[in-house]
Amino acid sequence: MTHLFDILKKERDGAFVWVEAADDIATAKARLQQLSAESAEEFVIFREIDQRVILTSTKHRQAAA
């Protein structure tokens, strides 16, 4: 099964670490909000189809990328 979205955590050195995959944007956004509420780390939703970060979220802010 191919997932359309990946949730990645941004490391301090700027590298990204894969956290999990989601099949739809609603699920990805909900999971991003949950991860952000639990951690001060920055997380992103990465869209596989066009290889783009489409949403960035941290505990203190959320903004479209």
C-alpha cells in the first residue's frame, strides 16, 4: 500500500527523520497536531506525489509551508 503523506520530525541539524505515514490529509493533520502537543520538536507533513512539505507544525506555532 502506498501512503500519500509522510510525517517527519526535523532534527536540530536540519535533517528529517520519518515518523509515520498517513493515507489522507485529515489523518496527517490530526496526527501532526497530536505530535506537536506532546513535543516541542518541529514536525512536517510531506506529500509524496510532488515531494513537497505542505504543513509545518511545532508546539508553539503552526503555519503552511
